[in-house]
Amino acid sequence: MFEDDRKWQQGDMLSHEDIAGQLQQRARKGQAMRDFKLKSSQLENINLVNHNAKQGYRLIDSDLYRANLRGAHCFMLDLSGSSLMKADFTGANLHCANLSNCNLLGTKFHDAKLEHVRWGDRVIQECKADESGSREEQLDLYEQAEEIYRHLRKVFENQGLFENAGYFFEREMVVRRKQMPKYSSRRLISKIVDLFCGYGEQPIRVVAFSSLTILGFATLYFFSGISFAGEHVAFDTSAGLKYNLLAYLESIYFSIVTFTTLGYGDITPTGLSRVFASIEALMGSFTLALFVVVFVKKMTR
């Protein structure tokens, strides 16, 4: 390790009058920038853009606690694994930057350019909470994660980037659910809402649930039987493949009509199928209404 590396990693460079200039110079020379101690450093308007290159500079696993990065030029900069706690990126350009596995608690992103930033699947607080064995520690970490997700959601909403805002809203609701007592009714309801529609951010889940419901009830009708033109239609082991295939297709048709509450009347349920049809009609009414709400929410942002 070079003597200059030790100075950066021990925080000795913080006393340098032109720390931003020294950091820029080091980056342009292609020297490694890892484990740097830049706590409370003044890096306003620093330019760490690797011009005319396919990859940005790397300033990874570093301590940038309370660092002033207002107006910084960080296009494609790799900050992965760094502590950005309470760092100020107001007005900074972070297009295509890598902020995965960073501590983002209290980080300021007001008016920052954040398109195509890599955030990782989850913030580190949520990852640590999921791995922690202490419930008290878990709750504290989940609260921190919720605060981070809420802040990012608001930042993206203010910038009109609603797709990103929707993702962080969903994560915010997930960590809020994880703070609830494990076997409480509130947590169960929250989980069901997540599975059905991703807290209103995943209309495709409603479509998938509807399709599975229709096919599931069609199978029940196929075995319990339905009536078509006065004839009993159901699975018959003595009949051929063609008959059973047509019977299943008719069961699917009846399931679709029942789920959407159209009720043409050409096919009617018999016996146990009446119970199944009643349940499916209720589920269909709820699911279709839910889909409209979720779809309109996504489309009217």
C-alpha cells in the first residue's frame, strides 16, 4: 500500500485545502479509491465523471458521512458499499450512478438527477434486519429502512418519476408490515394486499390471480359437474379424451362467465358447483374492482 493510500484511508487528507481537487486528480490517474475516510469533507461541485468511457470512476466502501456533495458531478460513479449517511447530494448529477449496498439514512437528494441509478433490491438496513435475531434490533433497522424508502419516494414524486416512486412506496409498505406483530391480523391483511397487487403498484398480479382463480374453479366445475342444454357435463373416466377436453373447455367458459358476473344462463351449476359458483362470483366482483383501482392509480399518475 502506498503512503498516499494510507492518508486517504486514515482520513489524513481531510485537512487538505483542496481535497476535492486531489480526489479528482487521483480519479483521473486511474488510481484505486477504496475505504477512503471522507467524513464531513467539502466536495461541493466536485467532478468525478469519467468522460468518454463506458465505466465510471469507483469510490467504493468509503465513509462519506455528512459529506457536502452539493452540485457534484457523479455521472456513472460507483459508490457501492459506501456510507452516505446524512451526505448532501442536493442538485448533484447522479445519473447511472451505483448506490447499491450504501447507507442512505438521512441522505439528501433534493433536486438531484437520479435517472437510472442502481439502488440494489433492498437498502442495507432491511437486509440486516432480515438477518438479525434480535426483535428489538430488527424493529430499529426496519424503521430506518422505512424512513429511507419514504424519503426516496417523495424525491421521485417531486421529480415526476412515478415508476421509481411506486417501487419505493412498495418497499416502504413491506418494511412497515415487517414491523407489525408476526401473527397479527393487520400483518396478515397487509401481506394479502401485497400478494394481490403489490400495494397497488403491481396490476399484473391482479391479472395473474384472476387467471389462476378462473382455472382453479374451472377444474372444480369439471369434476363436480355443470348443466348445459339439460345435459350433465363433467369428467367421465369412461369417455374419450375428446369428450373430457370439451367438457373442461366448457368448464373454463362457465368459470369466466361466473368470475366476471355476466351470467348468460346457457350453462348452470348443479350440486356442489353452486357453492363454488357463489364463491367465485364474490371473488370476481372484488378482484375486478381491485384491478380497476390499481390500474387507474398507475395510469393517472
